[in-house]
Amino acid sequence: MLTRDEVGEKKADARSMLRLMGLPHVARFPRATVTRHPDCFQLLFHGDEDSRRVEVDLRYIDDADDLELVELRLLASLQELGYEVERRSSPDEGAGS
């Protein structure tokens, strides 16, 4: 049985969870690259012959105050699903430096 504090922690974890649905099959697209843009996360899935792109609009992210944490959780989730993951810097980073 869970205590009230443990239940609260589980609910908080569920709220900050990003549900991954409709991703290409890991056997066909084993590599995934995640890039954070100002308005979305771009996930690029690479296979031997093709690539698939999925964009996650940041308006749908509950925990938009800490996008780096969301990005790291996304990378970890993709890795748990069996993808080889890579984190790529946004093209906007470094502009004007």
C-alpha cells in the first residue's frame, strides 16, 4: 500500500511524462536523433534506406519550464525502447556568438 506522499509523487511523475506513440519500429529505424528547436522537439529516426521525422510541439509539454529535463527524459525513454539515441544542438544555439 502506498502512503499519501508516494501517491503524490507518482501523480507528479505521470504529469511530467511524455507519452510516446506512433513511433517508427525500432527494427527498421534503429537510430534516433533529438534536436530541440524554439517551438518543438524534432525527432529524426534513421534506418538503412529511409528516415522519418516526428515533431513534438512544445505547447503540448506540461513541464515547459525545464525543457532540458524533458529532453533528457525523452532521450532516456527512446533508449529504453531500444533506439540508439543522439542529442543534437539546435541550429539556433551559437547564432550570434
